[in-house]
Amino acid sequence: MSHSTAFASQADLAEKKTSFTQLSANAWAYTAEGDPNSGVIVGDDSVMVIDATATPVMAAALVRRIREVTDLPIRHVVLTHYHAVRVLGAAGFVPEGAVNVIASRATRDLIVERGAEDMASEIGRFPRLFQAQESIPGLTWPTLVFEKELTLHLGSLEVRLLHLGAGHTSGDSIAWIPSQGIVFSGDLVEFNAGVYTGDAHLAAWPDTLDRLAALQPQQLVPGRGPALRTPADSLSAIAYTRDWVQTLLQCARDGVAAGHTLQQVYADTRRVMDPVFGQVFIYEHCIPFDVSRAYDEARGIANPRIWTDVRDREMWAAIQS
């Protein structure tokens, strides 16, 4: 097996083409060929952004797209989870006026616990995703947190923010427009892209996906990948994510039961997953971090260990040596 040994995605420099796709009278998907997605909901009186992008300069590019369709104030920025690539651009929306930065309580707790380490880790792994990183003023802090559910009314349009359970992180949230059946899932769901699980709760994730599927999404914007425009495609993306997560954890459980090392489990997992998923965007980036977390969870480490730039490189060297 010959795999890339360049660290993470430092060599990934090719720019991705962004698309701003209208899903309904109120909803848009901001996607970029497998890079992290954002969402936009335009109500009667204000705008909500789902996931803030990675830097204020990148957020400004999203604001320009929003201004092509509405001049209403951007009042709400929702963080689906704590990862730097999703949250550090929040300051880019402040020039637009007073902004609520909204997250689950579990997401805020993770920013307190590991936000600084995560920021250094993510920028080191994948610098292209942090364009103009010098524009980042620091960590993004939610100004409004909720436990399980928060309902907002953008005029007559109802939007529900739901923390359905642990998955990609312990704090994942989705944004749902019940009247239109549109879901912005964050990284709880991916499609035709790598499913990053380095901070995941793998055993819990499928049950959380079941609760998401029970909403019967008519359209779904995943964390990465294209917007899914039909109920069938939405369920396919949920199934794709479930398959990745369950296959990964089962490989790790089998390896741990057999007394295998992390390096052995990595090789065995790749033999199973490469033929199914190996061609998708950022597969090579995700799989070492994914196997590391799966191996930990299979050994009973319930709370994901904090990634630091030092731990990242030590794992990368060990797993591929």
C-alpha cells in the first residue's frame, strides 16, 4: 500500500470553486467542491448564517454573495460545532451589525476545553482552508447557547436549531426550516467527501443520524459535498455517513479484540475502506485521524483526546512509518 506521507493536507493548494445555490425562497447553500460548506437563511426581517467560515476575510466573501440576494441585516451566526474551520470567521459578520453567535452548550464547553489547541492543529493540518489567517482575531465565543433546541422566528419564518446528540463532536447542532423540510446538518452528514471523525463519538453517531432522518428532510446541506436537493438524495447522504462511521468503528473493534497495534489497525481499516471510499475528496487527509479516534474509542477512551499540532505530527509519523 503506498499512501501519501506528506503531513495532512499541507500540500493541498488548489483553489475550489464556490457555489451559491438557492434551495427555496429563503434558503441558500454555500458550497465549494468538498471544502467546508455554509448555509444562509433569509427571513422577513433578518439573515441567519450557518457556519461562519474559517477567517473573517473568507466570511466577507460569503457576505458579498448574501448581498447579491438581500440587503436585510445579518443578525444570527450559528456554529454547528466547535472546529476552527467552521467558526473562526465569525468576526467577519460583525461589520454587518449586531450579531448573535449561537451554539449548543456542549459546543461552547468544547471551545473552553480545547478551542485554542484545535485552532493551532487545524491551521497546521490544512493551511489552504484558512485564507488570510492573519485576519482571525482569536477564538470565536458564542453569545447565546442552548441545551437541546432553540426556535427562532425571522419574521414569519420559523427556524429550529437542534442538538440531536453526539456524532462528529459531542456538541453538533443542525438548523432546520420545518415548513420547507430543509436541513443544514453541519458535519453530522457528509456526502462524497471524507468524513472526519477525529473528535467523534462513533458509537453514538448512527443514533443521532436516525433522529436527523426522522425529520424527513426534503433537502439537506451537508458539512462537505454538494447540496442534496431531494428526499432520496438527503437520505443517501445520511446513509453514506452512517456507513463510513460504522465501518470505521467495526474495523477498530476487530483490531483491538485481536490485540493489534494502531499501525496494524490503520492498515487493516484501509484494506476495507479504500475500495469503497478511497476516491472521495480529503479521504487521505481524514483516514489517519479517523482510525486514531476509532482505535481509542474501541479501547474504551470515551472522551476524544485533544489534538495538538505536536500530537498530530507524532500520530502521522507513527501510523505511516
